[in-house]
Amino acid sequence: MAPRSGGCNVGACNLTADMEKKKPSFRLIWGVFMSLAYVGIAYLVFFTPVLIRYNEANDRENDKNLLIRIIFGVIMLAYGLTRGYRTYKSAAGCINLGQNDSDE
């Protein structure tokens, strides 16, 4: 089997050529899990009262932390999407995603 021109990041896919198509690496699984976790945290901050500290009257309409929640949510969403993209690009360089073996 000829080496692929896409290349892998060092440590991103530590699998042998025989096992490469059978089992994803731990880094790939961890990257997907963490990117979903960051996007989930952004969802919690934006749309649910889980991470909201209300004012003394517990009034949702008068939320003192709205600006902080929006900034934190945007940061978490951007980081989650960036991490997901990096994980995808790393996996695409290591594993044939949707490509046939006849293309080689």
C-alpha cells in the first residue's frame, strides 16, 4: 500500500495500516466528544436557565448576566465548531472517509 499524500498529524492516528479502516483512534473519539460538549455548553448558556443566575426576584426578563451569557455562549460555540473542524480534517487525512479503495 502506497503512503497517502494527505498525511496525518503526529499522534492523530496511531493505527497501523491494517487496522486503520477498522477502528478509530482515541484522539478522534475524544475530539468528537469534546466538540459536541462545547457546542452543548453553548446551547445550555443560550437557551436554558441551567447556567443562569437570576436576580433577587428570579425574573427572567430582567437578567443581569445576559451580556456575559451571550459572550460566553459565542466563545463556546466558536471553539466547539473550530475543534470539530480540526478533528474532521485530522480524521480525513488519516482515514478514507467515503472513498473507495479502488481510487488508490
